[in-house]
Amino acid sequence: MVQRLHLSKHSKFGTKSNKFVIKHVPGGKLICQSIKKKVTGPRTPKYLGGVRLQGVKAFRPVDAKAAPKRRKTVSRAYGGVLTHAQVRDRVTRAFLIEEQKIVKKVLKRRK
């Protein structure tokens, strides 16, 4: 006869957050071990493509609070928020806009 298992969590319904796996333990017993949700990790904002950020560890929210800052960010401007390519584009765009302003001033003086 098969051993009956008792769910250790309060909910008996098969929801996304209520997953279990059956484990064998010494003594020939079976137990239900709860499974944590999979983690997707930090991403860039949706309007910038929602790309997964490299170098930033994926945590569950409670684990992220306990983790050190170096695991949750990258040491550069917008580190942990934008990818390196997006930061490079921002810097380039800002530089070109400033150069354009200077050119306009020079052309205005000539007239």
C-alpha cells in the first residue's frame, strides 16, 4: 500500500504558488517538499525592450533584501537598471546634442 502524504502548507489547491515534489527520506518515508517559484531576474523597463540585465543576480524578493548591494547592481552609471548598450547610447546622444548646440551658436555668430 502507498504511504499517504500530508501537505505541509496551509493550502490544498493546486495553484502556481502551491507546488510540491515528493522526496524519499531515510527510513523509507516519503515527504512533500514545497518548491519555490522560478525567478526571472531584473530586466530593463518595458519601453526599452525588457532585456534581462547581465551581472545582476536573480532573487526572490525576500532574498533580495538580505543580499548585499554588490549582488544587485553593476558598478557604472544606471547599473542594475539599464544595459551597457543603452547607457552608451544615452551618453552618445547627450554628447551629440551638446555638439549640435555649439554648432548652432557658431553659425549664429557668423551671421
